[in-house]
Amino acid sequence: MAALKGDKTVSQLCQEFGVVASQIYKWKTALLARGSSIFEQGVSGVHLPENELDKLHATIGRLKVENDFLGRALGRSR
């Protein structure tokens, strides 16, 4: 999107996002060619199987518990 705005040069975008110029040109070309299909499909075009969604929720829960535990442990050690 930044490349489409045109308020920065490709060189500036390369430095900002840490990519080479050819990658920015590829992304810009792809967005111009197929960007409208994003709005035609909408988010409803993406469906995860129920078991995959359950695994993701379990992982989020586990990571939250680990994060809370580590936060409390680090808080006590200071």
C-alpha cells in the first residue's frame, strides 16, 4: 500500500521494510492486478477445519498461561 501511495521513493520503502526493490515492484504489480478480488471474496472466503481451529485456540490458551506465569515469576525476582 505504501508503494501505491507514492509519497516515498522505492529506495525509502526498501530501507523501511528491509526488502529489495524488485520485491516491492512484485507486490505492487500483484496488488494492482488482483487486489480487487480481496473485496469480492471478503473474509468469508477463508475457512479453517474445526479441529484446526480448536488446536489454535488451545495453543493461544497455553501461551497465555505461560506468558502470565513468566510475567509473575519475573515480577517476583526483581
